[in-house]
Amino acid sequence: MEKTSYLGTEYDYLLDIELDDSKASLKLPYNVSEDPYHAAQKFIHDNELSQLFLDQIVQFIYKFYQKIKKNSNSNLTLRWVF
């Protein structure tokens, strides 16, 4: 698997997270060996988001991981409307 570089660090995947209807998006870097809760918490901290999104982000990571385990398209987007 080819790694993706993001902010000077190598990751397995770089997930696009859409924030709202404005089409603004953030990048969620993720390694398959990483605990989804840790990745979600770091994403929340780095982007100054509400802790209330933790479970939603973790569920997105789990869905993404299940999809890539089945060798399907890995382009998932999580959409939030504030």
C-alpha cells in the first residue's frame, strides 16, 4: 500500500471530511493500525471541533475501514451540517 504524506507525516489514508453546505472540507489522516478513537480525538483537537463529534467521526472511520477491507472504493465523505 502506498502511503500518503500529510503535514510531513506518512499515513495510509487521507480522508476528506465535509463540514457543511459550504463545501468546506478538512483532511483526516488515518493509519489502519491506529485506534479510531485516537485518530478522531486528534482530528477534533487539531481542527478545534466540538467533542460532541467524537462518536460520529469514529463511526465514519469504522465504516471507511470496513469498506477498504472489502477492497471497494475508499472514497467516503462524512457530511456535517452545523
